[in-house]
Amino acid sequence: MSVPYRRPGSELPSKLNPYAPPRPDTAPQPSAADRRGWRIYAYTITLLTVVSFLAELRKVNAIRLIDYGPGLLGLVGLLGYAHHRALLRRWVWMIHSLLLPLWDIALGAWVYPWLEPHSPPSSVLGYFTLMPIFFPEYLALIRYAYKSKDIWRLGSPK
């Protein structure tokens, strides 16, 4: 009678067995280098937003204050994605990742021209010229909400 072949390490518990296949619930973690770029972008956009708010503090009105609400929430999500941390609830980011670009387009196309009717059309063009700076933020929010299931599995807020 022959002895059945055993792979080396098969007698070890599955947690200690280096030959065991990975568990299906583990997702690859982004490397520190991948997150470093997102962190640099997140802190740069946060700094620009704070400087912009402080520069416009003299001519602040209700519309501009309302405009900063979704933008600041977007920055919180961007920082959560950059640091690989679960902030708020996942459904908040699912909704916000889709509404933030629409909010920015609506403000640039309708609200700001209505708010300042005597401003030249080039100001609206300038607004949309600067909008691609925020495309990575929109992408990060979509990834944070829909593609980063490991963040929500590991550290979902209670």
C-alpha cells in the first residue's frame, strides 16, 4: 500500500501554511507609492480650496457658502481615499460621487452667471477651463465609493 503524496506544509494550519492559496475575502492593498500621489493631490486641492475661500471672504454670500458645502464634503472623501480610511458611510460617497460633478457643472453654467450678470462670458469659460483640475477628485470619489470594497470591509464606521 502506497502512502498518499502530501504537499510540503499541508499538515500546517491554514493560517501558517505558506503554500495555501489566499483567502477569497482578501483584496490587494494599494502600495504606499500609489497612495502618495493621491495624498499629494488631496493636500494640494485642500490648500487651494482654503486659499480660495480666504481670498473670497470679503465678497461671501449665501450661494458661495452653499457652494463650499459639497466641495468640502468631496475633499473629506478625497482624503479618506488617499489615506485608505473609511469615513462616514459608503452610501454617502456613492451618492456624492455622482452629484458633485453635476453640482460643479450647474454652478458654472447657471448659478454663477446669474449671480454676476455683468461679468464677461470669459469668466464662465475660465470656470470650465479650471474644472479639469478636479477630474482626479471625481475619479477618487468614484473609486472610493464603488471600487474600494476593502476599505469598507475593514474599517466601516459604526
